[in-house]
Amino acid sequence: MHYVSLITYLVICSHIDGNKAQYIKTLADSVAIKSVSAWPESRPECVRVMKWFGEKLKELGAAVEYRELGQQVTIFQQFNACMLNLLLIAINWNF
């Protein structure tokens, strides 16, 4: 297990304390985008928040690549597909 030295810990805490307002603003900006991935109607907002985070990462020097997501499948669609498969298996078993 790796431990952080006390000096390193104090430097990190000092940095966080010194940038607290910016961190709070960044968090507020990100959660202001209603990006609930379980809601199909908020899919555009999910894409928007991912692009927002991508820009933040680019500002830090990261390479970002966006990919097409494809169709969203809700939990109910997954459940229905699973039940249909089980039903088809049961029907085939009886014949």
C-alpha cells in the first residue's frame, strides 16, 4: 500500500483550499446539465455534458475522441427482450 507524505498531503490540501471556489463553480456547471442517462428524452443532454467534460479534459492537455453512441435501450426494453427470449426457449423446449 502506498502512502502520501505529510508534506505532499499538505500541498494538495492547500491547492484544493486555494481553488475551492473554482471547483465548486465547475461542479455547479456540470450538474446544471440535466443528463440522466436512464431517461431517453435526456439523451441530447447526456451528449452535451460529455462534450462539456471533453472540453475540460482538452484544457488539461488530454486527447479526447468522441464516438457515436448508437440507439439507447431502456431497462424496460432490455427486460422485455429477455422475457421474450425466455418465452421462445420455453416454447421450443416443449416441442
